[in-house]
Amino acid sequence: MPDVPVTPKRRVPTWIKIALAVFAVLFVLGAVFGKPAEKPVAQPAPTTAATSISPSAVPRYRVTQVDGPSVVLSDTAGTSKTVFVTGIQPATDCYGAETTSWATAFLVGKPVTLQSVVERGGHTLAHVMLADGTDYAVAALRGGYARFAADAVSESYANVLRSAESAASAARIGLWGPPCEGSPTTPVAPPPTAAQPPLSTPRPAAPKPSTQKPTEEPDTTNVYYANCDAARAARAAPLYAGEPGYRAALDRDKDGVACE
């Protein structure tokens, strides 16, 4: 039997061996550690009724007028709304003019929000807050422009308001200083005392001039009237004592006047 020629074996290139070894290692590692964990997809948070309202969603108003314990507001649509500020009673009589002037400058034209809104008897009661977080009621009490009122406020909020009022009272500012001294009404000044004229000794009444002439001796001149008819006929009557023609005989009542 003839010999079969032997075909020489072909050698595998080195780079193929290296590639196969790398693939083998990767396969082993994949089998050991498994597939990489999938990245979870973020799910939107469920919307519930308890979701809080963002600050930008809080209704804002603009103050158009201050009228004692109430403020008049206007919303973005131009609708007017009157709100009574809880927790305070602004000064209206004593120190009332100063309070109105301060409140107008402090609030009118500024944006505000309402908190703790309560509807009572057809009126809206609320805390009025400025955009910077200032509480109008607290500011009014600290400045001495109002008194604390416990209506429709919580105990914790009432303590804040009482503290503000006490600070103004201790400093004697606003209605806690003169002339109010904490009184809600303006003190009435006593009427001025009229100056009394100095006492003087009354002067004696001046004597009235007498119409009677002093009695004199009968006239000794040559004028002579036999009677009063003669004196009247001569147009000399009446005759006064001391005048020509006067005689005591013609003076019946002896008063110094004859032929009256």
C-alpha cells in the first residue's frame, strides 16, 4: 500500500489566540456578575389634594384704602374687596389722625397677601401680610397706632400681638404717650380761667344837679309883679329865687320857683 502523504498542520496566528482569550474572560465575567442593573426611570410624583400651593400661586392684592380697622383691596382683575384686620383696634379718636396718616403711607399702593381668612357675618377677617413678610397688625401695635383685640385670633398669635403692644406701652410711644396716655378719647382741656379785675373801692355817685335855685332874699330891684298873672303876662314866669321880680309871696310851695 502506497504511503499517503502527510499534510502539514497550519498554526493559528497569535493575535487570534489573544482575541479568543479576551472573549473568554469577558464571557466568564458576564456569567459571574450577571447583567448590569437597569437604571430606574423616574416616575412623576402623584398629585394629591394635600399638595401645598407654591408661593407664586398665593392670591395677591394691592391696598387702595385704609379705613380704621378695615383695608380696601384690589385683586389682579380690579375687583375691590374689604377686609377687616384681625387682632387690632386702630386708634380713631385720640391719636386717630396720626394713625390714619401712618397706615396710609404704610399700606396704600403696596402688594399684600391674606392669611387665616375667616368669613363672619358677611365680613372677611384676615391677617394682612406685606410682600416682605411684615405683619401689618404687629407693626401697628409696635408703633403705638392700635390696641390689641383678641377677636378671631389663636392663642399663639395673640401672644405675639400682646408682646408688640407691651413694647409700645413701655416706650410710651404713639397713643401710649401724651396726650392720650393710653386713653381712647382725646382729653378735654379745661376752659381758661378769666382774669379777675382788681378790686377797687366804688366811687360815690356824683350828686345830681339840683333844679332848685338857692333861696335868696326877695328881690329889692324895681321889678315887681303884683301876682303871677302879671308875671305871666310879662312872659317872665316862672320866676326863680334871685331873679328880678321873684318874691316869696309868689312862691306857694317855697321851692325857689314862683309862678310855676
